[in-house]
Amino acid sequence: QVQLVESGGGLVQPGGSLRLSCAASGSILSTDAMGWYRQAPGKERGLVASITSTGTTDYADSVRGRFTISRDNAKNTLYLQMNSLKPEDTAVYYCNTHLPIFFSWGQGTQVTVSS
């Protein structure tokens, strides 16, 4: 069983920054495409950013230019650097594969952007 543990969320004012981390059991990140997802109350979970095994990245239009996804394969860890945060970024953020199948979802980490 692969376990995913997200951390780094918190309360931040508009325009602020946060760095999220996702620790994965095993050496999954070295070979699998991974992504960050988010879910706001009353809305479905959606993909925010993805990164392939070779380092190619892509972003949702709503975050492109503000968020950066990266990975440290030696630590089996995925990161999301979030800058210029907006209230509409408020959500629970999750990591998982960007593949036809998902691992079990972790607990996520809450990001709240409010003045």
C-alpha cells in the first residue's frame, strides 16, 4: 500500500506564499507522473499541477505563473511552491499520481487565503 502525506498548508493573506510537501512511501516518484490536486467545499477535486518522471510540468490555467511543482526523487517527496496566493486558491490540497489509476488519497493539507 502506497501512503501519501501532505503538509505545509496554513492561513495566509492574499499575495502571500506557501510551500506544500508530499511524502510518498516507496520510490514511486522516481518513475511515476505525479500531481497536486485541490478541492474546495462543495466542488469536485481537480488537478492543479503535474510533473512527469522526466521533469516535464504542466499547470491549470488558474495557477499558471504563480505555482511551481517540483520533485526530489531521493526523498520520495513532491513539492508545490505557491506564490501570489488568491482567495480562490482556498482549498484542501492533495497529491497523487497523474496516471490512469490513483493511489489512496491522503488527508490533504488545508490552504486558506483570506484578509
